[in-house]
Amino acid sequence: MADIFPIFGCQQIDTPINDENHVIDMLDRDTQLQALHREYDRIQNCGGKAIFITGEAGIGKSTLAENFLAGLDKTILRAIALCDPLSTPRPLGPVRDLYLAINGHPPSDANSSGFYFEQWLAQLQAMPIPPVLVIEDLHWVDERTLDWIQFVGRRIIQLPILLLCTFRDDEIYSNHPLKKALATVPASYQISLSLPALSLSAIDEMNTNSGISSQRLLSITGGNPFYLTELLNSQHSSQIPTTVADVIQSRLNSLPSEAQFLIERLACVVGVISIPLLPAISDNRDLSPVDNAIERGILEESCHGLCFRHDIVRITIYNQLKPFQRRQHERAILRALLGLPDHTPFLDSIVHYAQKTESIDTLLQFAPLAAAKAAQFGAHKEATAYLAQCKPILNHTSADIAATLLEEWAYEAGLSIHIDSEVIDARKQAIDLWQQLGRNDKVGENLRWLSRMHWYRGESQQAHSYIEQALVILEQEPASVAQANAYALRAQYHMLQDQMPEAITWANKTIALAKQFNCQEILAHALNTKGTAKMFRADLTGEADLQQSLAISLANKLDEQAARVYTNLSECLIENGELSKAEACIEQGISFDTSHDLDSWTYYLIGRKAQLKLEQSQFQEAQLIANSALRQPNQTLLMKIPAQITLARTLLRQGSPGFEKHQAQAKADALKINEPQYLAAVYLTDLEYAVIHEQQAMATTALSALLKLGALALSHRKRGEACFWAHYGDLEIPSRFTKNLPQVFDVFLGGDIQRAANLFTEQQSVYFAGWCLSLQSEPESLTQAQNLFATIGANSALGYITKHNNSTTEKISLNSASTPSTQTALHSNPPTHMPYGLTKKERLVLSLLVAGNSNSAIAEKLSRSKRTIENHVASIFSKLGCKNRVEVLLKIQSEPWIQQSTPEAVLAD
């Protein structure tokens, strides 16, 4: 059997369904059925769709899907896959089943999750006839399949497929992971079909000769189609059964004892029952009663085995069994699985039944194997669940195995759930066990992990303490990968604390060990840290280290390491005033992050993009981008802070309402994270505000906070800005703060104001150029500054210099008696910049393109030639830096501000 069919299975439907009950159950479902066919017919011109059919058990979700498939042309590829109620669901199980059903064989790299994402989607995109992919019972879905649904959902409008999923909405609790997954699929690309109960008129059509009133049947069943058909098919319909369970049990009791025994055992099997496993599961009993069970409507055939007509039937029979009977059957199923020559395809099932039967030795043997296989598919939540089953029984195994299991569980749990006290305690327990065994190398490695976990929790003091302990131990051991990892973490710690010389020293140590042991990921990480540390000290040779780290990451498919390079390099380029290079790096990074669904990195980098626009004095775009980034759901504090800080600074410069609120939030967030790069930014904002609004005490406090961070804790650019505002506000600046500043700030402090203005303009820092011009004695310079501030929308600056434009243009000192300036009537409305230079025509075409329309469909909607639309689309691709429609789609999803304003509804030639 294939790897993805253990006890379970999926179906490729080739023939219409003729079961009479299916036809009966389609009453009151015409509207939904027509909607499915309508959406399928629109795919060729309007792109794919994700449709979710919801409702309670037995309401007819599967029946609707099956009737829809049966009504399609036979040339259309279609497949159904199932989610199963295992104690731990099969990682990517439904997705692997769908691939097998469509292609007839598993992929060559069947144990890699990556294949089922980008590579398989490329195959689906190339299909000339849109296929239909059905996933049943999403309420039992595994985490990795949810990742796949999100991945596909974000791209589905550009995929020629119909993804049809069913789930019981009454089993989806408020924080069910399915809710979060569906929320990430753009609302315009998905449709929800909620199936209502059958109406009284529909029940009248079904109730031809039962002898029971239709109103009574509606009262008993609530209009549930499955319950209705079970009651109407009951041989004792004249005596109304108390529940549907009575009908099912009565039907089971009518079978011979041998058949009852077999069906009861099969009721203990979760999912589709594979035909080759039937003899072993049934203890080689006579299988002829299966035919009788099919005739009685208890079992039904699928192309890959047997299943109960509905899971309600299986659950009803299972619940009627006494506990000792269930245990007897489940042990038999486990024996059958263990008796197979190859256990690999059945690891999920073996663990499920080992846990059910409390088979400790089997659980300890197979749960780690199942966890390792789950981790291969990126299913870290499922891997955690497998390993968690071993934790209560660790006293049944040796100390080294117990310690290893604790380490593996802590690793998987940290990735998939949360780094809480239980995860930290598992690492500490592992340390105790390794100490008993005299394994200092393992003790040091776990101390390193404790340091890393505390750093993620924002507990820098504990993080520093544990990494120091780890280094003391590991440096007594022979050189190792564990040492290299510890060195890398130590280097990163120093870099984040702006202790750059120490960061470079430890990064160099890491690089030497990484090369010795050929650890490409550690090497990429260390080169990144080293390059970042150098560039934050204005040593531009660090860019070569970062580029080398990026090349290693891309070559080895180290996606998160590559994302870290794009993030750090773009930030370093901004801090060094290399704004054009920073813009190119940010665009490349956002494109990479979105194409790999690295949301946490994407939104952080978009926040840096907002910062770039702020530095380029493009305040409207900075505000749009920052707001867009902050509105994205499910972000951590760290992901949001660049956008939060930038939004506050942008509102300050525009003189817009809400500055105080957003600055207070930015400061609170920076204090929580407690890293100098963020603290320096919020203190600079306070200083700028205080100078512009002539608040002496606040300016002094803000400058003191910056000085307390220390000159080495600020990048050269931030020190330059601090000196700029302090000089403008007549505040005293210590000499240590004025050393080795960027050239433009040196020139400014040296008194050559006109040259400083020119240099700021060359660097795209028009805002600071305006402030320099306002210091000139010539009236023309002041007028030029006013015009410049009006053009870029720097209303706070405009209000300040207008207020002080008396008979002389000399600046008024903060030390003179003054009151905070108010906004003047000179607020300007700077021209709106079209994002990426898109014309209104192109933005209209873009909106239709993102909605899934083909070039032909766009041409028809806009009454333009196809060639004209092709030219517009090509221009859009070029301006957005995208190669194809999918990249455009992802860019718009991550940066919705691009489409924020509505283009004109007219497209002229």
C-alpha cells in the first residue's frame, strides 16, 4: 500500500452517485448545489475559489459535495480526502491523499512537506481544466493541513482549482485553529455555505408511507436529513424509536452474532478501513458478513475500502460497547498493525491504538518515530502531541532515552505551542538526567536552549545567565556543534544589546566552528550577526558578510535565515543613510517573505518600509504603510514595533491628531522589549516633539534618556539626529556624542548650514534639509523652507517656522519665554503619491487582476482591447517588481495600502 493510505483512504470519484438516500437528502439543497456549479463555471475567467460547507453532523454536507461532483463532466479531475478523528491527526494526511488521488502515485519526495506547497501548486496552476479538491471533516484537521489551506487560500484566486471543504461548525470552538486559518484566507476568495435543517415541505416529500406525521418527524429529528432517513428506513417505524441510536442498534441486532462481532470491531477503526487490513483486523474470521452489513445500510464501499455509512453510525455502535469490549477490539487492531512487515506508513495508527490500550512499550517505541515523521512535514504541533504521550511514562525507560524525549518534546512544543513554564521545566529535567549520566555536552546544550527560550520571552537577564553557564560547561568539552550554537547565541545577544565589538568577537568564534563542522545554518546566522554589528558601527564592509549569509541561506533553503538577512540589512542601510539601496533590499525581502508565507518577518519588514518612507519625507505613504501593517492580525509585539514607532513619528511631523496616543503605545512597547534600537527611536521622537513644541523640560528629559543609553548604544544616524535636535533646541551635547557622526551631521554641527541642507537633499532627507534652510538668515531660504514643508506635508515644522517668522528670521531659543505652538491655517494638502508610480488606469486594472479576472475578462469589463490590457498588466508587473499574477496577489495581501484609494472607474486609451 502507498504511504498515505494506512487504515485510511481518499476517493477519486469517477461515476455519478445513484444511492436513493443521496437523492432524498438533496431536498432543500438546490440553491447550494447551483452555487457550487456557478462558482466552478467562473474559474476559467475569474480564478479559483475556496468553498466551505458547514453544518451539524448528518445535515448533508458530504451528500451535497458528492452530488456536485457527480454532476460534473467526467473529464474534470476530482478527488475527496478525509480528516480522521485520531487522537493525533495525520500530518498533511488529506493533502497527501489528494495528491495521490489526482496523480495516481505519491511524489518522489513523499516525506517532505515542501513539495505539497510550492511544487504541487505549480502543477495545479498548469492544469488546462480546473480540478475539484474536496477535504471532508475539517473539524478534525491537523495543523499542517491548515497551513496548506492558508497557503492555497491566499493564492487561490490565481489557481484554476475549486477547493471544497466541509466541517461541523458546531464543533468549532472560539479558539479552534480552523477559525484562525480561515481568517487568513481573504474574504473575497472564500464562500461559506451553511446548510439549514430540512423544511417541513421537504419532509413531506420524504414521508410517503411511514405512518408518522411530518410535523412529528420534524420535532424528533430537527430536520436533520441523516436522522430522517434512518428513522424512515427503520423496520419499526410504527413504533417511533426514542433516538436514532435505537434505529442503528436495532439494525445491528438483526444481524447474526458473527456479523455483529465484526461490525463492532470495525467500529473501533477510525476512518476508511483498508481492504488488505481486513483479514488481520478481523482475526482471519469469515468476511462474508460484510456484504450483509452493506445491504443493511451499516457499511458502504469506497474505492479504497470500507467505511460506515456515516460516522454517526460508527460512533453509535462504538458507544454501545462496554469498556472491556472496546479494549479487546483495539488491542486486536494494534496487533494487526504491528504484524505488518513495514510499520512506517502506519505510525499514526499504531500510536493511536497504543495510547488507547495503554501499551507502554509500544508507545515509547513508536511515538518518537511518529513525531519525527510529523516534524519532516513541518507538523510540529502533531509532533508535540505524539511526544507528550510519552511524558507520563518516562519512568518506564532509561535515563538517556527519557532525557532525549524531554528535549524533543520541549523543542517541538516551543515551536508549535508556547514557550511556557512547562517547556522550560522539561529542559531543566533533561539537564538533571544528563548530569546524573555525566554528559556535560548535553547539559551545556540544554542550558543554551534555556537561554534562547528566555530571550524569546523577553527575559534578557535569565537569557544572559544561562548562556554564560552553557559556555562555561561547553568550553571544557571538545569542540562541537553545541559549542557553535552557544557562540552564535552569545553573539546575537551582544548585537541586540548594541555591544557590537563583543558581538563581532563571538560571531568570529562561531564562524570558525561552523566551518569546522560544515554547519551552514549556524554559519549563515553568525555571518548575519557579524555583518549587522559592523554596519551598526558604520563599517560598511559588514554588507559583504550579510550578502554572504543571504547566499548561504538561499542555497540551502534556510528561509528564516534569509528573512533575517533582508530584515537586518535593510535596517542597517537605513541607519547608514543608504536609502535607495535600502528600498531595493526591502522590496526583495517583502517579496521573499510573502512568497514563503513568513508572516512574522513580512509585517516587521513592512514596518521598516514605513520607516524608509518616513526617512524619505514621504509622510502620507509612511502613515498608510504603518497603519496597514498594524492592522494585520495575529502579530506579536516585536512584529508591530517598527510600524508603531514610525506611525507616531509620522503623525508628529504631519501635525496630525493621535500622535500622543500612538507615541505612548510605542514607548510602552519599546520598554517591554528593552532593546536600545527601539528605546532610542522613541526617545528621539520625544526630543523632536519637545523641540518643535518648545517644551524645555520634556526636551531635557528626552535627551537625558538618550545619553543614559550611551553613545555606543545608538547607531551613527540616531546619534546624529539626537545632536541635530539638541543643537536646534539649544541643549548641551556631550563631546562623546558628537564623535564619528555621519558626514551630513558633522557639517551641520560645524556651522555650514547650506551645505548640510544640500547633503540632506542628496540623501533624500528633505525634512532635515528644510530645518537647515529655516536657520538661514536670508528671507529666500525661509520661504524655501516653508514651501518645502508645505509640499511634503510637514505641518508641525511649518507651524513652528511660521510662528517665528517675525521681522527677523532668527530662531527663538527654547530658553526664552514661550508657549507651545498651535497648528496654523497654513496646513497644506500635499499631492497624493500613487503607490509604486501606478497610474489610475493601472490601479483599476490591478484591482480587477487581484479579483482573479483574466486579461480577456478585464478587456471585456473595461471595453478595451486585450492588447491594451496586456500592456497595462506588464507595466504593473514591472512597477511592483513581480514576475507573475501570484506574486502580485501576495504583494497586495501583505501591502493592502497599495489599493487603499479607489481608482477612477474609467480607463481611457
